[in-house]
Amino acid sequence: MKTTLRRYLPILTWGAEYSQRTLVNDLTVAAIVTMMLIPQSLAYALVAGLPPQIGLYASMAPLVLYAIFGTSRSLAVGPVAVASLMTATAVGTIASQGTPEYLGAAIALAMLSGLMLVVMGALRLGFLANFLSHPVISGFITASGIQIAAGQLGPVLGISAKGETFIENVHSLVKNIGNTNLYTAVIGFTTLGFLFWVRRGLKPLLLRFGIGERAADIMAKVGPVVAIALTTAAVWAFGLNNRGVSIVGLVPKGLPKLTLPPLDLSLWAKLAVPALLISIVGYVESISVALTLAAKKRQRVDPDQELIALGASNIGAAVSGGFPITGGFARSVVNFEAGAETPAAGAFTAVGIAIATLFLTPLLFFLPNATLAATIIVAVLSLVDLSALKRTYVYSRADFAAMLGTILLTLVEGVEAGLIVGVAVSIFLHLYSTSRPHVAVVGQIPGTATFRNVERHTAVTYPGILSLRVDESLYFPNARFLEDLISQSVASNPDIRHVILECPAVNTIDSSALESLEAINRRLKDGGITFHLSEVKGPVMDRLKRSHFIGELTGGVHLRQYDAVASIDPDVARRTLEAPLVNGSLVEAAKA
Amino acid sequence: MKTTLRRYLPILTWGAEYSQRTLVNDLTVAAIVTMMLIPQSLAYALVAGLPPQIGLYASMAPLVLYAIFGTSRSLAVGPVAVASLMTATAVGTIASQGTPEYLGAAIALAMLSGLMLVVMGALRLGFLANFLSHPVISGFITASGIQIAAGQLGPVLGISAKGETFIENVHSLVKNIGNTNLYTAVIGFTTLGFLFWVRRGLKPLLLRFGIGERAADIMAKVGPVVAIALTTAAVWAFGLNNRGVSIVGLVPKGLPKLTLPPLDLSLWAKLAVPALLISIVGYVESISVALTLAAKKRQRVDPDQELIALGASNIGAAVSGGFPITGGFARSVVNFEAGAETPAAGAFTAVGIAIATLFLTPLLFFLPNATLAATIIVAVLSLVDLSALKRTYVYSRADFAAMLGTILLTLVEGVEAGLIVGVAVSIFLHLYSTSRPHVAVVGQIPGTATFRNVERHTAVTYPGILSLRVDESLYFPNARFLEDLISQSVASNPDIRHVILECPAVNTIDSSALESLEAINRRLKDGGITFHLSEVKGPVMDRLKRSHFIGELTGGVHLRQYDAVASIDPDVARRTLEAPLVNGSLVEAAKA
């Protein structure tokens, strides 16, 4: 009982050991992460097509809930780029930006995604995330990064460029380029330049000034706050908002109120697929960050409990009027490097955001949207990894095809089509590749009882005996392949009287393959040929014994391939066993 | 050039060796198969919801085309039960039975299915049939058999009972049972009883009269012709058609005319999925019969060419006004047992059907529909194999779930839903089962350099070294499983300094798994642990060398697990190697 409670409420474990020293530490970390999270919250709310305060709302309750349920000591949850883009896409098909229906749908999406994650966690369905192969998720994130960056070029230039997909976005951008607002563009590009410099140039400079490596890293990460302060001041001082520079404007003060998503079944039905995709993509990103950071301190992360924690966080986001969130990479790294010792750091960050929401929103009035757009562009460009295309191409053409397909489809048709087709293609390619397993004709190595691929070794084969080794489990994708192969081999060689299947790499035989083996056995029997198995693994044999196959098998099941051959032709097998190791003439004689 | 031509036109091969003796033989076979095919053609046209002559049309051109393109010497193509039911379902959603649109759609379905099969054959896409796992196809055929039989109970009783699915059919049957026509029911049940007796009782009787085994078998198979002759005569003699017995009536005389399916793109789009399903189900049934019969005479069947042959046959069916066809089981067995030596027997059967269409259709005028329905029921009940459910349950619960699900869904929701969900479920279960591969902690067997599962053998493990053997290829469904497993193992055992992954059963490592291995290596490095591989197969290693992984690996890649351990702790490994084979105390000492 107590163990179960501890499993589902990790806070009971770390909370019991909490000390004053840990508290001071976590408070410091929270202050740093808050500085980083404020601009990100505002910016990603814009990516999701929502008012800026919704980003702040999504950065309070979820952090507290993750602190209670989460198993990672470093993960920082909140609004992230890809989930925000997916939210905009999903909700955009239901309502127009700026309407209460749009906000309601975003809240419903967070609720649905949260419920799905909790259910997946409770039923231990984390393996569902496996369906997203690496090429697909990597291609998808790259494409999302490109699409988000393209979407923010409009605000940077001060023009309105809309579009559901990257292609539509670029088209709209090119069409409206003439409406560029000079002041906005200057702010936008200056911020872009500054932020790029902060990423590349600031850290070496700080190091030269004698600031420690880790502190320099963290200072570089809060660069956006400086950009926000300076550009806000500039707009205010020069009244640029009267010269066409779009500003954030009035952000409602105060904490979010308890909200419930609209209880509209048809709405929930429409959001089901996007919610599932957001859940899985968010989980995959989050668990990967959590495992990486936990490994550095040999801490434990429970993948199933993480589903529950992310689910609870999303439900928290929903009931406090926020939108779908997940663990963020950059933010978690800062959390880790600043020295977060417990998930309490996250809860304190939530308090920091709450204070900002209560007291600092008036300061955001003159914040130019171009600055937020620039911070988004710089942040998401780190998601774009085109070199992965090349690496994957070199390693596997099939995986490359899945990755390129996902990228192109995401850019042209949108995030959902990209992901779904990517998953379908990678499952298809997987089934295709396992449908033609490697099968070797094996022969005996003279002087030994060992059998090896005759194409790679000088090995003896016996007339009348076909020895095949199949290097794959036998299941439905390849069941008929084996039937065809044996049927062709036997038809093209009328001397064959015995077929032996060596199974050292067969980890499982499913019902389809069992049916194929039975068919092979029956057909060989009709042709006057016996069928043997050798080197069948223990668990596979246990299961075969539960079928009629072993009873019907015309040959036997042998421990080793040698035993199988010896049971058919003891003389020849023994003579080869006793032959000197290097004896080409024997090999030739036996082969003929 | 000549070889290619021979590959695509098998008739060139067997045609060159054709002799007068073969001709006489094939003509005899054709006469027998024609007798069997006439009632089947008429009956399956009714199952498909088409006029009876369409069944005859579908039994001419396809047989000639299969004789030209087919590689099986025994396969008899034509209308079959399951494809007819699938046709009725697919076309039923587009038009009402009896309308020209219905017939047009059935013809378009045959054309589309034929084109798909030819394309699949030309591109060697036969592996697509692998997606239908055995439990799914077996469950589907059982459910189809039940549904067809239920659908024919109406005609047997002389009541009209319609329904898209089995459930609707039974419902309609029960509601209308009061309208049963006594004369029809007598004819129907007498025929049913007679046909069951022919199946079970006739053969022993014939054997007792000294008729040979094979001849008795064949005579039992033409039983339906006798039933047709007798019941037709009875209707004619007693004028039962005036007492409510539904009869076939006027069947148009003469050969089919050249027809083209309606060139309506939206129609073709609607038929695409059903056509694909019919193609694959038909192909799977057909190739299985062809391989079984070919094996008995050690003949060769080319699975890719069979796709082309079936495709050409369906295109032939379409242009001669027929509906989708495939190779039939019972009919092919009769063909084989009667002694068909070449596919020419099929072409001669087509001539037999043509003669029947030209001259015998007036004889069918008084044929009661109840007789045809009874022949269908007896024929399809052999498709129903409920014992497969039990066999599969004993062998594999997952496969049982897929089979039961397919049966229930087919009966409740219809053939397409049943098949599609069945395929999805079996792919899902396959990915699920491979997502948790068997992984064993291995230890050294004292006195040897062999490593085995410590849970099954008395084997020595070394403090600080975690040796794992993974019994499955590494690909995206299980990539993250390995990450989690190693991360948990290392987190729960702080003594570990080295992790060795033994890969003798790893046949492939895809990009996702490569990424996981890289992540594992990086994370272990962060935790001060080295990562080694052993027993990596040649092709897997060749590929790994094309990635950065081998360069970044903190440990080495070793030929044997022993070499990996010896590279870390040569003393301990050697001491265990030299230890006497039975030495419990050493084992205990080394384990502690």
C-alpha cells in the first residue's frame, strides 16, 4: 500500500528528505528558470495562436502537478514549440483565432491529452510511443521547427502572413512582403542578431571576464529577457507603437480562474486524433530529456509514471485555462545545470510565474511582438537538424525515406498528415524488411560438428539433404516467404529427400508461422521428403509442444544441426566430423 | 528475352511439350470440372447479388487467361464464395441489386482488382499478402462462411431476408420466418439433406460397389448436378413455380459480349479499398491452394507470376461482363484428382461452360433458387473452422484475440471492417510483442568461455560488469525498451562500471535503435560507465561502421562475450575459464 502510494506519488519519497539546504538551492534555480520561462510562455502562446497570458497560465499549475507526480528531478514542463504548433493546427480547424471557441478548444485539447496520458500511464501503455520511430520523430521536429520559424517571419517584418502549412505561410509571406514595417523590421532583426550573438559570442566573452563555465551558460540562456527589456523600453521611449510596431498590449493581471473545457462530445471527437499525437510526441520528447539528465546523476526515471505526471500536468493546464504542455529541452537543461535537486524547483518556478502574472504584466504592455517572434525563431532553429538526413541516408535508405517523407509531408500537408503518414510508412517498411529474412544454406565445416553458411565458409553439403538456417523470428510478415522458399528449393532440386531448418535465431513462432510450418511439413510429406528442425530455443519449443505440429512432423527436432544430419546419414556426418580441418578434396568430393 | 517471355507466359513452356495423350487427359478433366462449375457459377453469382448468367460469364475468359499466364498446373479459377460475398458488400454500398449500376460496379470491381494484381505482380509486391496474418484470414473466412450460409437460409425457406451483415440477416430472417413457403422449404431441406449425405455417405457406398477411391471422390463432388437435375424436374413436373417456389427463370442464351466497366473516377475511388481487399484475400486463398497441389507432384509455382495470372483473369472477367474471381479450393482439388496435367484443362473447361451457356440455359428455367442456396450452404460450411479458435487459443492468446476479433467484427460490422481491423490488430500485437524482447543477464559457465542466462544455468557474474544478451533484432518497436532497461539497471545498481551487450540474435539495427545505442553510450559515459558490444553479426557490424557510433563507443566491440569480459577483467575471466566444470563454491564466491 505504502509502496504503491510512493510509486504514484514520488513527492512522498523526495519530500521526506527535504532540507533547508535543498530549499535554498531550489529557490535559486527557480529564480533563474522563471526568468527564462516568462518570455517562452508568452512566445509559445503566440505560436499556439492564443493570447500571451494563456502561456503564463500554462506555466503554473502544470509545474506544481509535475512536482507531485514526476519522477525526474530535472525536467521542467511548460509550453513548448512543437506542442504549441500542433495545438494551433488542431484547434485552427475548429475555430478562428481570437474567438472564445478557439480558446475553449485549446483547453479541451489539453484536457483530452492529459486524460489520455494518465490512462496510458495507468495501463502501462508507454510502448505506444515506440510507434514513432526515430527517423519519423526527428524529421517531424525538424519540419516543425522550420514551419514555426517561417510562421514568425511575418511578425518580425511587421506583416500579417497566415497559413495552415509551411507552403501556405511562405506564399502569404512573399505576397505581403511589400507591407513590411521598417521600425518593426529593425527591432526584429536587431533582436535576432542579438540573440544569435548571445548564443554564440556571449559565453566566450563571459568566460574571458572570469565568469565560471556553468554561470556563463545560464546567463547566455536568459538573453531573451534582456532583449525584451531593451526593445520594450525602446518602443515606450520613442512611441514606436504609434508608428506601426505591433505590441503585446494589455495583458490581464491576476491568477487564472478554475475553468472547465466545453463538454461538447463532437468537439472532443474531432480533437481525439490530434490529442493522441500531441500526447505521444510530447511524451517522447519529454522522456528523452528526462532520461538523458537522470543518467548524468544515475537517477531513476519511471517511464510509466512519467506518463501519469505529464497527464496530470496537462489536466492542470486545462483546468487553469492553459493549453497542452510537456517537458522542454532547453529549460530542463538550465534547470539541471543551475543545480535543481528536487522537483520542488519546478513548484517554486510556478510561484515565480504567479508573481509575474500578478505584478509584472503592466511592464509587458509595450513589448513588441517582433521581439517575441525573434526569440521563437532563435529557439526553434535549434530543433532543425538537417544533418540527421545525411547521417540517416548513409546508415539506412529505408529510414532516410521515412524521415524525408515525414519532413516533406509535414511542410506541405501539415503536422498531422506528416506524423500519421510517417508512422504508417515506418511500420510498413519494418514489416517489409522482416518479410524477407536472411536465410543461409548451411554445410558442415570438415573436422567439426559446426554448420556454417556455405557462401561464407568452406563447408560440406550432403546430396539429398537441404540444410537451411533462418536468421529471424518466424511470424506473419515472413511466414509465407519460408513456404515459398522451401517450395522453390525443393521443386528446383529433385534429389532432395530431407529438409532441415536450423533455428538458432528464431525467438518466436506465431500462429501464422506455425500454420506455414505445418503446410511445409504436409507438402514435403506429399513429395516424399522429411522435414526436421534443429537448435530450437527452449521457449519456442515449449510453445510448439502445445500444437499438433511436433506430432505431425515427418522428421525430428534435434538439439544441434549436426545431430539432425547424423540422424539421416550417420556415416557421412561422422566421416566429415573426423576429417582433417583443411581438406579441400574431401569437401569437393562430398559436395559432388 | 526468351527467358523473360517464358517467365511471363508459362504457356510457352508447357505448350511446347503438349501431346495428344495430354489432350485426351485434359479434355476428360475439363468435362468433370465443367459439371461441378456450372452450379457453382450460378450459385456464387447469387451470393454476389448478380443474375445467374454473370456467374457463367465469369467462368470463361478468366479460365483461358489463367491457362496462358498461370504457373500452377492444377489451379481452377472462377467465382468463389468469399470473393462473391465481398463483391456483394462492396457493390451493395454503391447501387441496389438488380440495377445496371450494380452490375457495372461489380464489373469495375473485377477490373480494378485485376489491375491491382497485375501491378503487384509486375512490381513483385506479393509480400503485401503477408499483412494478412493467418489468424485474421482464417477468422475472416470462417465468418464469411457463416454469413454466406445465413444469407442463403432465406432462399431455402422461400422468404426474403436481407441484410448487409450477419446480424442484420439473422434479424430479418427471424422477423419473416412466418412467410416460409412450404414447397420451397421441402425442396431446400431435401437438397440440403441429400448434399450432406453425398458428402458423408455416398463415398463409402461407392467404394463398397467396387468403384475406385479417386472416382468415388469425384462422383461425390458432382452431387450438386444431380440435385439440380432432380429438383428442376420436380418443379417442372408438379408446376411448383405456381405455388410460390422461386425459380431461376429465363437465363439469357449466348456468349458474353465485350464490355468495359464504367469509366467513373468517383466510382473507382469508392471501390479502391474493397478491390485491394478482394485482391489480397483472393490471392492468399489461391496461392495457398496452388502451392499445396504443386507440392504433391513437386511442381513449381511462381508467386509473383501468380499475381499477374490472377490479375489477367480478373481483367478477363471484367471485359466479358463478369465479377471478381480467384482460384477455388474444392474445384482445384477435383481438377488435380481428375488428373489435370496442364492448364489447358482450364481452357477446355471454359469451352465446356461456353457450350452450356449456348445450349443448356433453357434447362435451368425451372431450377429452384432453394436448390442453389442449399448447394451454397453445403459448400461454405466447409469454410467454417471453429476448431481453429481452440487450437489458436492453446498456442497463442494474442493470435486468438486477433482471430476472435476478426470473426466477431466481420459478423457484426461486415467483411471490410472485419478485415481492416483484423490486420490493424495483428500488426499492433506484433509490434507490441517485439517491443518487449527477451533480455537475459548472462554469466560465464565455470570451466568454459561460454556465457549463458544466469536464471537457467549455474553461471558466474562479475561485480561491476552487467552482461546482457538481447534475443531480438533492435528496431524502433523495441529501441526505447533497451534504453529504459539499461537506465533502470544502472540506476538500481550503483556498483556497475561496465555494461556489455551480447548480440548473437540481433539480425538488424535500424536508425531508431542506433540512436538508442548512441543515447545509451552517452548516458553511461555521463555516469562513468563503459559500454561494450559482443558477438555482433557481420552484416550488422558492416552497417554500424557507417555510423559514428563505433567511434564514440566508450568500450569495444568484441568477437565473443568472453573476450569482452576478459578485456575488462582478464584475471577473473581466466580464473573462471580454468576452473573445474562443477565447482559450486567458486560460483558462489564469484557471485558474492
